[in-house]
Amino acid sequence: MAVSRRTFLAASALAGLAGGGLPAAAAYAASPPGDVVGKITVGYQGWFACVGDGAPINGWWHWSDNWGQPPSPGNNAIVSWPDVRDYTRVYQTAYPNLGNGGPATLFSSYDQQTVDTHFRWMRDNGCDTAALQRFNPFGGEGPTRDAMAVKVRASAEAHGRKFYIMYDVTNWTNMQSEIKTDWTSKMSAHTASGAYARQNGKPVVCVWGFGFNDPGRPFAPAACLDVINWFKNQGCYVIGGVPTYWRQGVNDSRSGFGDVYRAFHMISPWMVGRTGTLDGLDWFHTNLTVPDVAECGARGIDYQPCVMPGDLQSGHRSHGDFMWRMFYNVIRAGSHGIYISMFDEYNEGNQIAKTAETSAWVPAGSGIRALDEDGTACSADYYLRLTNDGGRMLKGLIALTAVRPTPPTTGAAPNTDLARGKPVTAGSHTQTYAPFNAVDGNASTYWESANNAFPQWFQVDLGAAAAISRLVLKLPPATVWQTRTQTLSVQAGTAPSPLTTVVASRGHTFDPASGNTVTITFPQTTARYVRLNFTANTGWPAGQLSELEVYGS
């Protein structure tokens, strides 16, 4: 079964539990619960870099095809766009602005705050263990990958997560000798950390890629078996990221690798690219997962199948139903842990990390799909929350169910700013004071209309009709701007035109003593579009706004 190079680049990860027992279906696991058995593990690439981030690789690592040039529509290596609002440092790309007018920026895995943010998401969403992907470190990527191991260790320690090294042997010519050198001279040192994953009292290491039927992994069975036994002799618990058809030795698996696969302590078959439908998942459950579990149980091998959200760009996700079906199928089959593939795989569109919710958060005209691609609104963290619920089902904290319990959105509470990051337009703007500045969540940036040209207007598209009753208008902090009164009216409606006036024109005073903030309330109205019409300003001959916040009832 042929698989693309891109598909293989997303290596696997292994599941880990923070506490609690296994559900009844998994009670016959070969090993007791540890840091991988009975746990949720996420495959963590950590392989994105940007020019200017200080990484030794000094390029747009994995963001673009040509790492020497910034990512753009013609120089692109990703199929999904990350939601970057939680990162304190981002990097400007050559993409057009986002659909909401904001700059198209990306994060760097090399920034410690990025890794900390990811591990905080893991902590908050029940991801127990992270499998750090490690490709051949003996080339130009080596120093950056070495640094990433240090950063992952620090974040795992800080956020109470476990981690381990997961070697991907793809295109690693001298793998048999060099993987041993890398472990003894560098990676084994990380096992001294209390955050390094252990199973059955042994440090965990995974090797992904033995036995695959493609030219990127040409190793003979004897060489593979030598590596597995060597790691065992180092006292490690060894996981194998193996082909989907490992048990039969057909399709994506070479023949003659049975002894190799069965030498692992745990087997984790690969599933990315195998199917994109619910019917396909059910076929794999019946024909592969159930007999796989039986085989492993009979041989005393732990079994950890992949669960994936689905390729977003190909429309496989079905707003979470695809991933939940995978959770349901592998848990009811009696799997001993779950491997999420992947956490941050924006290259294949199989990431659970925060992702653009709507076209407002994707570069305009890029063709990159957002989470609402099938018409269902999903929050940026939806697949993190869904993973959390899947982990709870694995651990017996909620009942086994084929019905997805996770809502795609968490709902808009009265204190949720409905305008934050949404598409905005204006009658004009001057210099760099663009409309998006007024919905970016930063009170120090602002929109300013053309000067000496009243009337002016500013409008936000909330993305969907909502019951609203309150606006908060802000200008930059009191230490920067003095008191001024702006005369304006408020209009709203469910279509761009015509709009209904909900607050008549009058003066609103922005006073440093009250934080240069004005609150406008009005009877509840249903609207998608909200417009401010400016006719005067005592402090400057233009409409000015650092934040427009819109709230529901």
C-alpha cells in the first residue's frame, strides 16, 4: 500500500495515562498502567522554525518548501493554518493578510514560549505523554533537533507531562550504528529527568519505520532486530511504530519482518492516509484492530493504535465525528493505550493543536481550509477538547459511547467578545492604522480614519448572527492619549445592508480617568454586522478606535 513521503514524515507517538485504571476491555494488557500503557500520547513534531528565531537551522523549517524564503502561496509546506493568538512571538510570512485583515504570521517551535504553550494545552486537555519525533540527527538538522529535546524536557517538567524520544528512521542511511551513538552520547541523558516516560520501570524509546514497504526504509530484518535488542539491552522499554498490515506482512509491510515486529514491547500501527471515511474506520476496526489486539494479547505485547483527527484539507474530519469513531473503535477493541497522530502536524492537516476557526483566520485566497470547512463552527481548541474526552473514555472516566460528547464550540457567554479577530472594514484609514488593529485584542494599537474627512465609518462582521446588547469602545491607554469626545451612532443588522440604527448619534467621552473606555448599551438585537458612524472628534480630526468589543446578552 503506497504512502507518500509527506505521510511518512508525520511519525507516531505513544499514549500515556496520568493515573487511574484501564477500562474493562483493556484489562488484559501485557503491562500495568504506566506512562504509555493506559495513557494518551501525542506525536510531537516540534519541527517548525522561522528566520530570526535564533535556531541553528536558520530557515523556515517545515513551513515552506524552500526554507531560505518565507512561506507564501507559491512556497508552502503546510495544508492547515495554526491559530497563533496564544503565542507571544510570531513571524511575518509572505502570505497575504488574513481574511480579517490581520497579518499572516506563524510560530517557531524553537521559541521556548511556543513549547510551553503546547505543553500547557496538553496538560489542560488530558494529553499525558509527548513522543518527540527525532529524525536523522547527523546532518544539518541535528543541532536544532538537539535543542528541541532540551526545550521539550523543560516544558514537560514545568507542566507535569511525560515525554520520550521517538526515532524516525526514514532516509537514515547509517541508522543501525548511528541510532546507538545518538542514544548513548546525547538522548539517554534525558532519562535522568523525572518527566521522562517510563513503562514497567524502564525508560521508553520508540523506533518508527521498520518493515515499511517503501524505499525510504530499506533496512533488512536482521539490522532492525539488532537495533531493537540493543535498546532492550540498554534497559529500555521499546515501542515499534509499525506498518498498518504488520500482522499479515502485506500491503504497506514487507514480508519476513514477523520476528522484528514481535520483538517490540509495544506495537503501534500507523494509520495516517489509510482512510478518510467512517465506513473505512469500521472496516479497519473489524479486519485489523480486533485481530491485532488478540495477537498482541496472546504474545504478551502491549498494543497502542493511532487515533487521528483526520486530514482537514481533504475534508475528512466531519466536525469531530471521524476522530470520535476512531476513539470508540480502538477502545471497544481493548487497546492498551492510544497514540494521537499528531499534535502539531500542520503539514498533513492531522493536527489537534489550535487551528484557524474560520476563513477570517486564514490568509486570504490561500485555499487553506479552516475548522468550519463543512459548515459547522468549531473552536480553535476543539480537537484538544475532543482528545481530552477520548482519553477520559479510555480511562473509564466516562462510559464507552459511539456518540461524540464533545461540542464543537463552547458557546458565547455574555463576557465573550464576539468581535475579537473578526473581519473588519472601514470607510478609510491613514498610514499603518488599519481597521484590524481595533479587533486584535491590543489596546495599544488602533484604527484611525483619513483626517479632516468626516463622516467616517467602521464595521465588524461577527461571522454569524448573535443576540447583542453591549459595546465597549477603547482608545490607547491614559498615559498616551488625553481626554476627547467622539460623536458617533451605532447601527446593526443581519446583512451588510441595510442596517438599523440601535443607538442615535451623540457624544461619547473617552477619559483617562476611566481608562479611555466607553460602554454603550442598548436593547437586545440580533445582528451579524455592527457599524459605528463617526461625525466628530474633539481630540483629533478623525475617527479613532483601539478596540471595538461586542457582547451578547
